[in-house]
Amino acid sequence: MKTAPLPANRSMPPSTVIPVLAYPDLREAVDWLCRAFAFTERLRIADHRSQLVFEGGWLVVTGPPAVGPGRVMVRVADADRHREQAERCGARIVNPPTDYPYGERQYTAEDPGGHLWTFSQTIADADPAAWGGILLE
């Protein structure tokens, strides 16, 4: 199924599916991933999250307390409609659709395997500096 392009938001990776990996020590993990696998840190979000890029691919790295089940972020055109469909199919909604200052409307669901999926709809092109992010590129 082909969908319309998603709107741009400087605070969000442009990829549709974005892996989210949690580590006990965020800074140590970011430094290692950049050295070992040649990622570049694109955006630093306080002391709990960073966005990394490698040849057009994106990865979000988090630190505690997010260490736990696998996480994936997926960009969608309509978070509310998507949540309704997921709920009808039995997904457990962990966090309802919520608007955030970084220009995204997001909800989180748990799949039958205990993995967490955050579905994110761009609602504004938010300058990371406006909400405390540090754009590094």
C-alpha cells in the first residue's frame, strides 16, 4: 500500500520505521556506536535520548529508564485512526495519542510479544532548540 509522503519535522528522523535501542549508559552507547559502526549523532535530547544517522538510515538510542522490551517507532499519517485500528485488533494501548512540543502526536502500544511500538504523526516542523534539543549537524 502506497501512502502520501509524511510532512517534514526537524525534530524527527525522516524514516518511516525507526528502531529504538535502549542502553544502560546512553553516552557510552552513542560514543561506541559512532566509533564502531560509523553512525553520526544528529540530535541530542537532554540526557535520555539521541538520534543517530548512517547513510540515510536512522536509529534512536535511549538510556534508563527505557531499558527493557524492544521498541520501534513508526511514522504514520494519522495517529488517532491508526490507534483505533490497533485497538480493534487487540493491541494494548500503553500511552494514548498525545501532542508533544517537538511537533509530533504519538501513541504507544504493546504487541503480543511485549514489544512497544510508538506511532508518530508529524503535526509541526519543530525547531529542536525550541524544546531543548541540540541539533548537531
